[in-house]
Amino acid sequence: MKEQKILQDWCLYNLVAGIDECGRGSGAGPVGTAAVIMPKGFKSPLIRDSKKLSEKQRNEAYKIIVENAISISCNAGSVDSINSLGINKTTFNTMHKCLDELSVKPEYVLVDGNTWEPYTGVNADNNALTLIPKGDDIYTCIAAAAIVAKVRRDDYMLKLHDKYPQYNWVSNKGYLTPDHIESLKKYGATKHHRIIYVKNFIK
């Protein structure tokens, strides 16, 4: 019944923004967030949970999103912000910034997850927002936001890898995989590491 209520609510609108993040649990690099408004009724088999797509599929889906979206906004919450404010506050601040920067004001907002910090910015309408756990596997607009955030954050981590190849960010994208942890123990942390995440692995 709850799912039916959500459908009844947001399907009445033409401009529905999906919001999601990526890199929340990473030990290095920013948290990426995106807000995307897709045309009403738009569907593509590739625009689904980004974790279920290969890198090639995500890149193809990203192109489809860019070519068809009504509005896209993507931002990064910095490592400095994560270290000082924490991951939750940084993520919400960055999601709010994405909403602010949408070129088209959404009539309704679908947010992946089960928590939200009230938004009172440029495109605010807090009465028209629904939280949907695992929404990136259900709704196209949320899946699109997740894919945009993932592709752009991955691109950034690849650039950082060129400067710090010893951490293998080309592969682990900053997550604390065994090889990343071993490199932390050997080389220490960089300015791109989240100290609150990696402090137990460095001297």
C-alpha cells in the first residue's frame, strides 16, 4: 500500500527529480551526489541500479541520461568537509546544492534512502518529497542520479590515481580494499584520504 501511495503521488507530476549519492563508504575522495529530472515515462533497460551495471554499461547509460534528461546537477562533497562535518552532513549539504543548481524546478523529489535533512533552498518544496530505500533499483530518475554521480566520481578518482598510483584508485575508487589498506600502512595517508575513515590504518 505504501508503494502504491508513492506511485499515486509522484506520477501526477511531470518534473520529478531523483537524488542519490555514491562514494559514501569510500576511504578516499569526495562523496558524489546528483539530482536528475528525466522526461515523464522515460525508460531504458540500462538506467537501473548502477551497482548492477558493468563500467561499460554505466558509461552507456550515462550517455543516454545526458542526451535525454530535462535537467542534471552533480556535485562533490569534499574530503575536508567529510573530515570536519561528517559524512551525513556533507552528503545532505551536497544533495541540497544539487537541488539548488537544477535548471528546472522539480515538482516532486524522490530521494534514495531513509533519512533526509530539511531543504529550504532555491527549488524547495518540502511537501513534495518522498524517501525511498533502494530507490535506485525502482525508479528511473533515482537510478539516473546514481549513475551520473558514480560515473563522474569514478572519473575524478581515475585522475587522482595518476598522481597517487600506489593506492590503486583506478581499481578500488578509494574504497578500503585489502590492497588500499596495505598501501596506507606502507605510504601513509594523502590529503585526499578521509582521516576519520583511515586513522586505524596509518601510524
